[in-house]
Amino acid sequence: MHPPSPAAAAAVMDFSQNSLFGYMEDLQELTIIERPVRRSLKTPEEIERLTVDEDLSDIERAVYLLSAGQDIQGTSVIANLPFLMRQNPAETLRRVLPKVREALHVAGVEMQLTAAVSFLTILQDESVSVHTYAHSFLQVILLHLEHRDAGVSNAWLETLLSVIEVLPKDTLRHEILNPLVSKAQLSQTVQSRLVSCKILGKLTNKFDALAIKREILPLVKSLCQDVEYEVRSCMCRQLENIAQGIGTELTKSVVLPELIELSRDEGSSVRLAAFETLVNLLDIFDTDDRSQTILPVVKSFCEKSFKADESILISLSFHLGKLCHGLYGIFTPDQHLRFLEFYKKLCTLGLQQENGHNENQIPPQILEQEKKYISVRKNCAYNFPAMIVFVDPKNFHMELYSTFFCLCHDPEVPVRYTIAICFYEVSKLLNSGVYLIHKELITLLQDESLEVLDALIDHLPEILELMSTGGESSVQENKLSSLPDLVPALTAAEQRAAASLKWRTHEKLLQKYACLPQVISSDQIYYRFLQRMFTIMMTNNVLPVQKAASRTLCIFLRYNRKQEQRHEVIQKLIEQLGQGKSYWNRLRFLDTCEFIIEIFSKSFFCKYFFLPAIELTHDPVANVRMKLCYLLPKVKSTLKIPADKHLLQQLEMCVRKLLCQEKDKDVLAIVRRTVLELDRMEMSMDAEQLEKEKQQNDGRPMSDKTFEKKRRDSKTPTSLPKNIPISVPGSSSATPSTSKEIKKSKLIRSQSFNNQAFHAKYGNLDKCTTSKSSTAAYTPSVSGLSKTSMISLTDDSFRMRNTNSTPSSFSSNTSLPSTSRGTGNSVDPKSSGSKDTQPRKATLKSRKSNP
């Protein structure tokens, strides 16, 4: 490389100077901008006016601020009105509410909106009775319904509609319904008539059919024929509520004629409201009304929809499924075919205009039109399951498969996302014909959009189950031959999710992969997914993703029946995670142990993972030891007495080691709590094995048949049933004969721990290693075994008794070291997959360099 030329250096210098001057100009501009902010600060006089005496009560302060305060203070008082009503309703109604009414007369938009919300909150809190609320608040609400600001008017209207739900009929008639007669007249403003429409729709649920017919329906007819299309459209949308209040007969005689007339209205929004209301009321009308009155209207609406505004098509496509369901059975074959062709046309609407031009070259109105077309196709995808029912699943391949193919390959993500959500429903409807959409499943799994993948995997286990059990073949071995691309698609989907920043999608996908043992063979899982789970556990930076991979790996291991593959996975877990150089991997090993305890049997955990787990009590990283302490109660729950007596002793030694030599105060505090929890735990007991040992100790060996006969014939509870969980506080060779001795023994241990383990002098932990007797004197028994079973706490005592070792790598002819039940000697943990055979201290030293 050559040094820069003088000209280049000068250019750099000039650039630096220009940049410096530019920064100075920017700072000056910021100073100019900041000046008005400083000028807007309150002066001492203004602060004095805003200051309120602290000795005033809440009611007095509210009255003062509403009378003499500024708008922002009054708004704050009104926002706090529900609290005042809960605290002192009588004084609030007597002193504060009159001031609120006065303030609302001249209030701005913010205070009005706050008041509407506060009044609604008071109603929901039930701070006062309905009668008191109506007397105090109803007139204020009615007064501001016609506020000039539309947002304020809507806020008060929402409050009123909620109040109508709880008011008695007499109050509704006198305070609300009677004034509506004048408010709904043409002489009133459009805003007043719109409010009347919504109130009428709410009132129909509060009166009987006769009162509605006499007092409400005349107003409804008048508003349906209003001169303003907005009023007609608003009243039309309330006809659904009115029909539910007046019953079927009045709906046919009064509401249906109005809807038919409004469906021919000159305003497109009115016609749309009439169509949607008709669709929602289809269940009320009988077959004759549907076929003779409603079907012609729907047919005309569909024929004219392509010539109308695109918003008509959006609504039509959205209600298409409900329309097909409501009119099912009254179509002639020709009408059925025409309606199906109309749906297919909507599914491809706008795709014919795709020409590959740059969006910057397309006029804005065309872009807006294309967005509406996308909404139409999205709604068609939403209604696709209903259309399968419409054509009958048996006719899917001939009638709808091509449409389904187009929706799954649509160029727009919202359409593919919606069809991915519906994929499970489609699979259920097709039942034995689910094999027809195998390719579309692979297509959506390989979709470039993670949103589509996320929508599909919500029901991925159910979909794959249908794929494997449905179709032409019912034989388990042949089910997978029809999905040759499934495994590559699943692995590609996981890699795509892993490469993105959407870790929640990745986590969900890994969780759903737990269903794969039910779908594909264990060899495919072993060679295509297991190693990937290991890689994610060891390299991924997101903890929920790592845990999801760990749990899924455990499920894969649970359903793998090949011993060689099982042993290899177990050895990798112990060597690469449990004895890994990174403390992060050792933490994940403990997570895996927790999943193994949850998924596998207790004996499986004890055989392969018990010793590697408790060996982490010697870990140099405090976080690992801390996590192990939290796991110890679950570890102990896997033991069964007397078969796992030797493992219980190992657990006891590890806990004593932590109590005596732990230097980290946080870990030590958790150890103490864990010891208390361990001491309270009851051990599972193998009653049969216990009885056999008792007979052997008494010099009277007993055969299995004799024991079984004795157990069956015994009518007294002298022989315990199998696996009954009981506490074992006594000696390791025998159990107490009465529950009184059990309680006494547990009490002694608890007192020993309370008096000594938590003693003030316990902080001097170095004294723990001075002698074996001193340790046994104050340390509680974790398992409830007698103090005579305690072992020396020297370093040598923590090495395992069996000196046998295994090769560092696993082969088919080597067996994994285990701690199988019934063996009296414990196995060297270093032989359980360790890559080195040096003592534990050497291993710890090497780890300290790379925690």
C-alpha cells in the first residue's frame, strides 16, 4: 500500500474541517430550536397559580381545581372521578359533580373524551345504584350526544349504549325513547338522526315485541326512508338487532321488505349494508323466503358486483362462506355451477393484470385497486373450507383443486398466509382424500415468507398425522412413501427459521417437530434431525430455542428403539454438554436432565444421568452449581429405596460437600433452602424388594411365589404395596415400625438443621472439613439415613468407588456405564462418557480457564 498523496491528504483535511463547521452549525440550530422550549417554562407567578394547598382533602381539592384551576387540572380531576366515587360517593355527587357539569359546558375535546370514559368507568364499577346513576349522570350524557366534534359525540354515544343495558324500562321510555320521536325527524341534523339509529338498535333488546311494533318500528321505517344515504345505511345495519328483538313473524312482514327495498338503493353503501344484513339474517328466514325473495337479490348483487366499487367485492368475498352455508340446498344445478364459477373468478381477481412492471411506474390508483384485489383473494382463501363443503369433499379434485393450487402459489403473502391458516381445516374436510394436497403442504413449508410458515406450523402435528393416517394406504410402512419431499422440506424450513431474527417462529417449529416420531422413521430422525438438535443446543444464542431443541431431542431419544443409536446420543449428551468446556453447555445439560426426568422413566434417568448430573456439584462456575441445586429435588424424586440406596448416598455426599465448601453466598443460600426441601421429601419405596431384604436379614430367605402368596392372602397392612411413597427416616437396613417413629426421626433432623445449619456460627465453613464427626454433628441427613452411614468429606472420599473405566468413544460392542438399580457399588462418573481419565481436580482446573 502507498501513502496518500498530498492532494488526497488536503482533501481529507478540508473534509474534516467542513464536517466540524457543519457540526457547529447543527449545534447552533439546536440552540435556536431549544430557545422556545425555555421560554415555555412556567414563571414563578404561573407556578404559584398552579400550586394547591396540600392540606386540602381530595374532595376540596377537586372542587377548587374545577372552579379556579386550568383546563389540564380540570381534566385531571375528571379522570380521577371514578376514584372519588369509590372513596366518597355522597360528597362527590353533592359537591364535585355539579362543578363537572359546569366545566363540561365550555370544555375542550380532551376534557369531553375524559368525561365520557370516566362516566362509563363509574357505571362499570357499580359505585352507586342504577337509580342514582340515572338521576345524576344520564342527563349529562344525553346533553353532549350531539357535540359538534364527531369523536366526542361517538364517545358519549358509546357510554349511553352501555348505560341502556342496565336502565329499567320506565327510565328508558321516558328519558330516551320519547325524546327520540323528535330527534329522528327530518328537521333535525344528520348527526342527530345517526345517533337515533344506533339508539333504536339498542333499545329493541329492552322492550317486548308489542312495544317495539307500536313505538319503535314507525321510527325505524322513517329512518330507512331518510333523504340522506348515510342515515339509510346506518339504520339498515341496525335492522339485524331489531329483527332479533321482534321475532320471526314481524321480521318477515316488516324488516324483510325494508331490506329488499334498500338492496335496490341508489347508494352503494346502502346496498352493501342491506346485503350484509340479509346474509346475517339468513337463519331466521325459511326455505321459501330464501329461494323466492333472498336468492334473486343475492344473484343480482353478485352480477353487478364487478361493475361496482371494489369495496363491494371485498364485502362479498368475505361473506361468501356464510352465504353458501345459508343458501345450501336451494340452488339449482345451474345456479350452483354459476356460483362456484363466480368464486373461482374472485380467487384469481387481479392476477391477470400482473405484468412485472416496477411499482414506481404504476399509477397510484392502480396500486390502490390491486390492494383491494389482494383483499378479495385473501377473503376467498379464508372461505375456502366453506366452499369445500359447498361442492362436497368428494368433488374437491375436480372442482376446487386448481383453485387451491392458485391460492397456495399466490404472489402475495397475505393470501398464502390465510390459506396456510386454513390448511388444517381443509385437511380435515378432505379426510381420506388428504393425499391430494401433499404437494401444497411441501410448497407452504418451503415458502419464502416466515409468516406463512408460522401460520402453517400452528397445526403441523395434526396435519402430519392426517397425512400419515389418511390417503390411499393404511399401512404404517407405506404411509410415508407418498411424502418423499417432507423431510427435506422440514429441514429447510428449520434452517430458514434459524437464519432469521424471528426466534419465536424457530422455537415453535422445534416444539412442533416433537411429533415427528409418529410420522417418520427413527432412522430418518436420527440421520436428519438429531445432530441438528445438538448443533442448536450448543451454538444457538437464544435460550428458549435451545430449550425447545433439548426437549425435542429427548422425545426423539424416547422413541428411538435402536440401542446403538440411543447409547451414542446419551454419550454425546454427557460428553459434549455435561462435561463440555463451556459452562453454557453444562447449563443446557441440566435443562436436558430435567426434560429426561419428565419424559423418561425414573430408572432410565438413574441409570444414565444421575451421576453425571450430581457431578456438577464440583463445577467451577457458580451458575451451574446454582442451577443444579434447583434441580436436586427432582433428581431425588427419581430414587427408589432400597434399590437406589447407593445413589442416595452419593447425593448425600454432594450436598454435604456444597454445605461445607461452597464459597459463593448466593449458591450457599440456595443450598440451604434445597436441603430443607430434600429433607421434607418422601422417598418412593419398593415394598417387594424391602420385604425380601428383611427376610434375608432375618435368615429366612423367601421365594417370589411365597412372597406373592403372602401379599395376596394378607388382610392386614403389615406388607406395604408396591411403590407406595413413604418417608424413610430410619436406618438404611430397616424401616421404623410405626408412623410415630417416622415423625420423631424427621423432627430430630429438622431440629438438627435449624439449630446448627442456620446457626450464627455457621458462617465459618472452613471448620466443616476438620473432622468427620463435626460434619456429621450438624449436617442434616438429606435422605433420612442414619448418621452411621456418613462418609468422610476428604477429597478422596468423593471419588467413586468403582475404578473400572470405559473407552472414550462409543462403539457397538461397548456398553454405556450405568448406575443400574440393585448394584451396591457406584460407578465412576468419569467413565460415563468422559474424554479423559484424570482425577476430577485436574478436570476442574482445565475448565476454569474456559468457564
